[in-house]
Amino acid sequence: MVTGLLSCAGRESPQALFQHAEQAFLHGELQQSQDECQRAYRTFRKSDPLWASRFKILEAKATLWRGLYGDVLKLLQSEPIPTDQPDLEVSALTLTGVAALNTHNFPEAERSLAKAEALCSSPLPDCGYTLLARGLLASERNQSAAAEQFYQSSLAFARSHGDKFLEAESLLNLGAESLVEGHFDEAIDRSEAAYKIAHAIGAGIPEMITEGNIGWANYKLGDSDQALERFLKAEKRAGELHNYVDRGAWLTDAGYVYMGTRNFKLADQSFQQALELERRANSKEEIHNVLRARARLGLQMDDLEAASRHAEQALTIARNSGNHRDELYPMLVQGQIAARQGHISEARNVFETIEKDPAAPVFLKWEAEHSLALLYENQKAFAAADREYRLALATFESARDIVRKQVSQLSFLTNAAGIYDDYVHFLMDRGKVDEALRWANFSRARTLSEGLGLLSKKKSADPPVLNAQSIARLASGNILFYWLGEKQSYLWAITPRTTQWFPLPEESKIEAAVARYRSALGGPNDMLVSADPDGRWLYETLLAPAQSLLPKGSKVFIIPDGGLNNQNFETLLVPGPQIHYWIDDATVINASSLRLVSASPPLGRRRPKNLLLIGNSVAPNDKYPELPKAGAQMDSVAGHFNEGTRRILARAKATPAAYLDSRPEQFSYIHFVAHGTASRLNPLDSAIILSNGDAGGDSFKLYARDIMQRPLRADLVTISACYGAAGRSYAGEGLVGLSWAFLRAGSHHVIAALWDVADTSTERLMDKFYEELARGAPPDVALRNAKLALLHGAYNSAFYWGPFQLYSGS
């Protein structure tokens, strides 16, 4: 906060007082700036009218940024600004225009900004803000190209005049316009540039707004976790700055996230609080946004009366403002209400209107097409339903095509998860089992496959042809492909000769059991002794239906979905006279899609074997102490390779930079002995912990995002570290973290751990694993044999051998 309140205002120079109030405004202390300006205005109103006018305009700016638009208009109309001061008049007219457009008084906004523009025929300091205001008005009227041009002009003005605040504002609004147009990667880039400038000059309000805008871009990219963190941070800051409009906006956005996770109570609380704030500020646009959100919530809670009421209120605001695009959001809800009430013709007309409207944002268009598909399906018009499902997915894919950043591509598929789920169920209900599998597989490991060149990034009208049994033959194994759905889940069991499917319980029931069993596996308790009920239920549910297709000793590729990515199937409990872990019955390999299984080279193929061994690093800090058995494991692994075929980076030499500089693409085997970290919020921030490099800081972290940039040709990468596989599970993509990064870099297979590992048992496991490899066993068999040696020896608890899994790449 700017300190030093003006108790002695009469003895201060107006310039000093103005600079103090201006600094308070800049730092976001809006109430303080207002108060100081009011006192100074009263002080100088008669003795120095020019300074009094300047204080009034600054007070109006602070009031505007608080979102009190009606107060701005009253303030500027209370006493005229001197007409012989064009710079002050431009400022007053611009502020009037912005306040008017936010209350949807567009004629007044147009008049005020036109007058300000006329005065700007001779450049004045605030003319850049007039350009910015012109952009806001154009954006409000859905004239995106014009808005973009005005914002670019205000940005150029800011840079030529050295106005950093205006520069941050211009970038902020360019980012906001990118959000409107659905260019979410671009929105993040522009918003982050605005944030950087705002932060550097201590501009609290633009800094807060860009924080929230980045959150909205993340939300539209399907990353709700990242978005919620941004929204809550922005909402807290807006509250501290007494900014009603933006605080309400971030509460609304947070409510969307809560609604998406079915936390309806918290969503309703957020929306109600937001509506109170926006009505206090009389921000018509934000009131509309809250009302349309509440309409969607009412629909999800089956409160059709509330949904209808809020949708109609939002529609009225949009129509009164002449904003056609804003009409489409509540219209969609009205169509969905009509469908629920059995008003089929009305619902169809609404959905088709939105589907064909050129003003409809792409995500609204695919939602209308999805709603049409469900409508036709319920009416048993199956051909029309199939057409609309495919149209919805094609519309989604066209939007995905413009997502540039890989981390954004990972999350974006979340937006279509519901469409894919409904379409797979639709096809299964129609008896089109192979077609359902084809579409289900198409949604899997998309970003990884595209990065590896296995799938074109360009939009396709149809998924590629799929011969699942041929893939099983080429892989010399059997495949279990899982699909977890909101109402119904499925298992496809694929062998070289047949494909059979089995119905499974809904996703929530399976994932709850997985979470409980995973927690039970987190300690050295022996599940065989306890006969854990979740371990048995998961076996009976996920494996037993297909057990007749899986002879004892089978090689089985598991293609999991959702929470199953966090489950090691080897640890499931096979009931019977002698209960045992499933690892006794099968050799298990994890894969992300049938596409990757078909592209994976044969395990155990004969290639020259050379090793890059890195680890036993110097502890970078107290958080990551040295591993007592790391040196012994390094010696053990190295002992299985001839001296001329191995390169060892140990202790101080084991740095991330040393790995990246070692030409890792030349090695067939790469092995890390180190700590590992998994980042759920930013999975590509997951890291292997090595020794500190020359740069200091966090140069001891080999990040997943850096790993994937260095191409590999390794047959196998082994991450002998905690959480080497863990990270974050994305809809369709699977678990993303360190193992995913090595697969994306080109490694054919990766061994990594799902959870914390024990130092002593891991050293024994790896020694046995490389001993098996040296005897000629392929990695899947070698890893299973090493695990069985622990299981039937001193380490029978799955806690010791269960974390490590083999992941198959291309």
C-alpha cells in the first residue's frame, strides 16, 4: 500500500499530492486513491480549478477500475471539465465512454469517444487510452477485427510514448480479444506479456486481471485445475483492491470449475456472490455472464424453473444491448430445457440455429451439435444422431488443430471427453462394437502419437482404419483396452484371433476402488495376508471377465483409462483356494493406445547394447538427501555392461546439463538412479533430481519439458526414482510425467515408478532385472522375473515391487 495519508493536504503542493494519489492508483489501491483525490479536489476547487479537475479525473479513473460505472458518470457530470484544457477533456470523454459502454449505453459511449477522437487530431498524452476505449467498444459489439486494430494502435502509442501502464492494458485487452476468438494459446502469450509489464511497474489491477484471463484461457483449454488456482488468486487480489466487477468475474469463473466437478453447492455460492457484486457495480456484461452460468447450473441440478428464469434474464440483457453473440449462450440452455421437457421441435430449432450461426463460438457450436445428437438418439433417429455426433467431433477437431502448445494439446481433449463418451456408448448400444473401439482408440494418446509422427495433426473426417486383432498378432500378445464412462464403462479383450467386449461399472465406482487400493499399497503391508477387498473386487471387475482369453503366462498389454492409469494391474488379487497377485499369471506391459502398441518395436530385439548411467548425485539441498543405496545400484547396473559400452555420470558430474550434453540418442539403454518429483498441476515440471549445475538455482532438476526436446533412440530408459511415472492423468492422453516425456523423446520403452520406492529393495530389483537382461530376456520378462524374485523372497509386499511398470512407446 502507498503510505503517508494526506492529513496535511492544505500544506502540500498539488503536484506532490497528485503524484501520491496516482501512485496509489497505479498500485491498485483504488479506494485510497479515490479518497486522496476527493480531499484534494475540495482543497483546490476554488484556489486552483485546473488541479481540481485533474484530481476529479484521477478519482474517476480509480472509480472506473473499481467497476462503479454509474458513479463515474455522476462524478464527471457533476461539474464540467474546462473546455480550454483538451488533454483533460480527452481523459474525461474517454472515461465517460468506457463507463457508458459497460452499462450498455452504447449511443452515449459512441458520442463521447467520437468527441475524444476529434480532439486527438493533435496528439495528446491520453489519446492512446481513447484508442483503447474504441477497441473495448468494438469488442462489445463483436467487431473483433476492429477491436484488434484499435488495441494494436494503442499498444504502438504506448510504446512510442513510454507509457508502460497503457502498454500493459493494451496487451491485456489483446489477450482478452484472443480469448473471445478462441485463440487460447495466443491469449496466454499476450496475457503473460501484459502480466510481466504490470508486475514490473507494480500495476496491481492489470496484474490481477491478466492472472484471471490466463486462468480462463486454461479453463477453455481443458485445464480446470490450473484455471481454478488462477481464478482464486485473482479473486482474492480483486477483493484486496476493492474491485467489485473483476472479483465477481473471477467468482463466476471459479463457479464454472466447481460446476464441472459437480460441486454444485460451491458453484451456486460462487455465482450468487458474483451476482451481488456485479449488480452493485451495474456491469451489464458481467451480470449477463453470471446469469447464463446460473442457468447452466440450474440445468445440471435438474432445476428447470431456475434454469429457464436465469436464461431468460441473460437473454434479455443480451438483446437490449444488441449483442447477438451473447444471445446464443442462454439460447442453448433454453434449447436444452426444451429437450428435457419433451418439446422436441423447439429444441431442435434452437440447436440448429446455433449450429448454423456464423457468430457462434466454436465451443458453443460443438455443444449445440452434441445436444442435437442426444436429441436424435432419444428420438431413435439413429442416422441423424450419428451424423450430429460426427459433426460435433469434427467441429471439436477443427478447434484442436489451432492449439499450438504441446501442454495445451494435452489438456484440450478434456473438452470433448463427454462427446466421445456419449458416442462410444451410442455405437455400443447399436451393436457397432468395432466402430466404438475405433473411435475410442482415436481419442487416446493423441498428443504423444502426433509428436512421434504416428498420427497426422491435420483434421480427419474419420479415425484411421483399425485392425485390433492384427495388432495383437504383431505384438505377440493379448490386449485389454479399457473405457471408463460416466454411466457405463467397457473392456475390449483383444487376442490374435478374436475381440470380445464386456460391460463394466461406471467410472466413479471403479476410480473410488482404485484410489482406496492404491492407498492400501502405499505401505509395506502384505495384501495377500489381508486379502484386501478392493484388490479382489478390482480383479473380479477388470480382469476376471476376460480371464478365459488370457492363458496363464500370457503377455498382456494394458491400455488403461482415467484413474486406471494409476493402478498397477500386476498387484490385483486373484481369489481362489490360494489367493495371489496377478503378476503370477501374466507378463504385463502398459501402453497408451492400440496405435502405440502397433508402432512399438519387438521387445528384446538384437541391437548393440550400450549404457548411459547417471545418478548417485550430490544432494542439492536438504529436501533431496542422498540415497544410501544409490552408489551400490550404480555399481550393480554398470557391472552388467562391458567397460567400453558404458558411460557413467556420477556424483558432481551427474547434472541435467551433463545428460543433455552426453548425446543420449547414441545409447540403447539409459538408467537414472535419483530422486524424482511429480507435478500434478504442471506435469511437464516433473523432474529427476540430480546434482547442481554451474547455473545454481534449480539447475539440479532435469525437467520433463527438457527431456522431451532431446530426441532418443533408446530401447529402454529406466527411471529408478520415486514417481518416475506419476504426474497427471489427462482425458485420452493418459498419465503425463517423466515416463511420458521419455516416450515423447523417442524411447521405445520406459520403466518408471508410480509411487515412492524403497532404496534397498529397488537396488535388488534392478540388479536382478539387468541380470535377466544379460541372460537374453526381453525387458518385459526380465522385469517380471525380477519382481517375482522379490515377491517370493524377502520383499513379498507389493509396496516394494509394485511401483515399477513397463511402458511401451513407438
